[in-house]
Amino acid sequence: MSKINSGLSRRNFLKSAGAASLLCTLAPSCLAAAKSTVIKKTIPSTGERLSVIGVGTSRTFDVDSTTAAQSPLLEVMQSFFDNGGQLIDSSPMYGNAEAVTGALLSRVNNKQDLFTATKVWTNGESEGINQMERSMQRMGVDKIDLMQIHNLRDWQTHIDTLVDWKDEGKIRYLGITTSHGRYHGELEQILQQLPLDFVQFSYNILDREVEQRLLPIASERGIATLINRPYQRGGLFRKVRGTPLPEWASEFDCASWGQFFLKFIAAHPDVTCIIPATSKLKHMVDNMGAGFGRLPDESMRRRMIKTIESM
């Protein structure tokens, strides 16, 4: 995808770039060819490298189990892998999302670097074990790369199971998540106590509270970070609607507002992977574009914040 100096809203830019999006589905490596290598971040506990743009499945993959319902998502997932994506995040909380993810994974190509992430979201040891075993079956894998405790639910119980499962090789990494700011105080304490590989929370250009405590603690403790709600559930697009993308966004290879928001997050040194959720091919192509090219430096990030806050 070429750089766009006269910026547009995401919808209008993508409408005008429809041909380019379709080209990407026909030529799977178009983004990689255009922008060189995928931006990857390091998982501190092992040194493994992970592409900075992943994908979430909340709401977007919760569809009927019929092939007809899943067919539009097949193109979306194929585009994700064709453009360097690795981490797919799901949860039993997301309805049919795990099962749909598994069905799609059985049909896509080029998924050698797949990194599966899901969650335990129930109370009690036996219920947690049963739920995690179902998640593996639904996602069609023998081993989950990352198992997370969803929204801190019964974490005192599940952490022992996850530590055991990691020792036994049933999972590769363990983590904990929240998408609610009211849990941040408790999460700070948990991060300082538990042997976690990953933590997941919300972070975007307007919601930057985690920069004060959670991101620094994760860095100090060697914990990788997954970022949810990078678009403030669409609120950021509503804020910039009708406003041209600044010409200076081309200085960090940014072609749309969506990439503007993702590259802001990706540029933080303590962010490992961002997981925007989408069921639309054009949005997936645009999201994956943020995982190539240059990232803004700290001075540019401050300029980005000032621009959005002035709107």
C-alpha cells in the first residue's frame, strides 16, 4: 500500500483503496513486499519474537457454525496470515468465537507461525480445567500457546492450574487480562506477585492510564503485553470523522487513521502485541499495514496525542 499524504477518514480511504485491498487478497504478500519485514516485538520471558499486530475475536467471530456464515471470515483470517500475523486471541466468553476460529484455522494456508491465545473464564479448579480442555478442542489444537485468566476471574484458583499446565507442556505461556479500568489496582498487585508471561489490558491514544503503572511494572517484571480496545471501541474513528489524516503521518509510513492509532501503540517500547478485532477484509488489510514500515518516535507520539486531543 502506498503512502497517502492527503489523509482521509478510515471509511473514505478504504473505499477509495478498495482495489488495493482486493489486490492484497489476490497477491498475499503485497504488504510485505511493499513495506519490507513485519515489525516484531520480543516476549521477555523467552526471547521469542511476535508480530506486533495480532487479531481479537470478540463479537467479530461470534457467528453461526455454518460454512456460509464463516465464509466471509475465511478471507479475513487468510489475509491476517498472508500479511505476517501470528497471534489470535479468543475466549469462552465470546460465544462461538473459539469454535469458529478453529474451523477457520483448519481451512487457511500459510499459518506456520500461528500463536493461539485464549482464556479461562469460570470459577473453580475443575470447571476451569474442563473449560480449557474444551477451548483446545474448539480451536483444534493440542496445545494453546497462551492461556490467560479472563478479567481476573478466580485467579487465585486458576494460577495454580496454569503453572502446572505450563510445566506439563499443555500451554507455552500463561497470563491474565482485564478490559476494565476498575481492576487496575488489583492487577498491579497481581503483576508483582505471580509468575506471568503475559498481561492484557486496554490502551489507546486517549486512554493512556496504563503508561503510569501497568506498562512500567510489566517491563520491570519481564511480562509481555497484549493490548485490547486500541480504537476505543470505534470511538477514535468517530472523533476523527471528516478530518484529513495529517500529511506528516507519512513520516512513519502511515496511510490511514486506523494505522495512525495502531502505530501510536506499537511504538511504545513496552507493548508487545495489539489485538484489534474485525470481521471485514478491508479493515484487516488496513490493520496489518500498521505492522510494516517505520514507527513514530517519542517526539512524534507527543505530536500525535496533541493532534487527537485538540479535536
